Amino acid sequence: MDDVIIRLEQLTDQFVSGLDQVQHEEVMAFIEEREQLVAEISDSKQLPSSLTLVQKQRIQAVLQLDNMILNRMNQLKNEASHELQKIQQSKMHHNVYDKAYAADSAFFDKKK
């Protein structure tokens, strides 16, 4: 159990140390790896009541970093949303100037 907690601490510390430069892909990789470690802790035969006080404190210390991680994730989500809006506006402005006729059509003008 201690080795899983150590891996969880190392993973979290490493992620938090570079939190301001982390990108979406790195967040996804962190979440997947952390999920596996948490599942290992949950699936182990030791129930939370059988964890030692030190193990509980170490897990609690990791959980206290969640707010920082969630803030960065929300920041990345907002950036992505903003970029998506810019792309949609760009498409809308581009469609205004697109041809409203078929490329192989012809226009005949009559003089009276």
C-alpha cells in the first residue's frame, strides 16, 4: 500500500510543480494515471479503516492539492472555450464572404 501512496505523491508533486506550463494532453495523462493509482488503493484488501494514521495523512496531503489542480483544469477549459468561440466567429465571418452560387454556374446579363 505504501508504494502506491508513494507513486501517487510523486505523480501529484511532479504535476503540481509544473502546473503553470501544463497543457491539456498532460492533464489527461495525469488524470488517467492518478485514476489507476486511486483504483489500486480502493481495490486493495486494506479498507480505509485499516490504513495507518500516517497513510491517511499522506493521502490527505495529496487531496489538499486538488484545488490547485482543479483551478488549472478550469483555466484550460476556459481557454479552450474561448478559442472555440473565436473559431466559430471566424467561420461565421468567412461564410458571409463565401460564394452563394455554384462554381459551375453562369450569369447572363441582358441589355435592353
